[in-house]
Amino acid sequence: MININYRDGRPIYEQVKEGICRLITSGAIKENEKLPSVRELASSLAINPNTIQRAYKELEAEGYIYSAAGKGSFAAPLEETTSVKRNELLAALDKTLAELYDFGISQDEIINHIKEASK
């Protein structure tokens, strides 16, 4: 399910993109499964179809979905995409951890925070 938060500072297409990405990576949308059409999703979320189109275009550029002419958009196989994204996220985590250590936050405090966040 995709939730749109109109109070969120991020553009709606980014929220849609994030929601679809989360559904794909979590397995809620299976590999090669057809996504709702742009019109269907726009109607169900009560937003402009151009917003959905932009989210789909970016998801395709990032390798999360693919389009088949006349058939629609589908969830892409994620082995390679997931590996690249995983490495990007770990690099971002490394940077964040270095900054946290620079601010004097202890390893135990960071570990406790991670444990709390993963509940």
C-alpha cells in the first residue's frame, strides 16, 4: 500500500516512488508482476496521472521496474539492482557512522538506537 502524506516536504512523486520501491523490495510485489496502470494508480491515490508517470519513469531508470509496449509496467528482477542499492546504503551508513563518532556518540549508543529502530 502506498501512503501519501501531504504534510511531507518531499514531492508526491517521490513518495509514490518510495512506496512502490518498498513494495517491490519487500516482495509484496513479485518479480515480473504487473503494476497498476498509471491511470488506475492515479485514480486510487486521487493524484494527477503525470505524478505517477514521473515516479514510474524514475523507477524504470533505477532498474526497479520495466515497461513492455502496450502491456504496461512490471516489477524487474532485483538481484543486480538490489546489490547496487545495498552498497549505496552501506556507504551512506558508513558516512553517517563516521559523523556520529565525530560528534562523540558512543558505539553502544548507536547499537541501542539500531536495536530500537528495528523493533
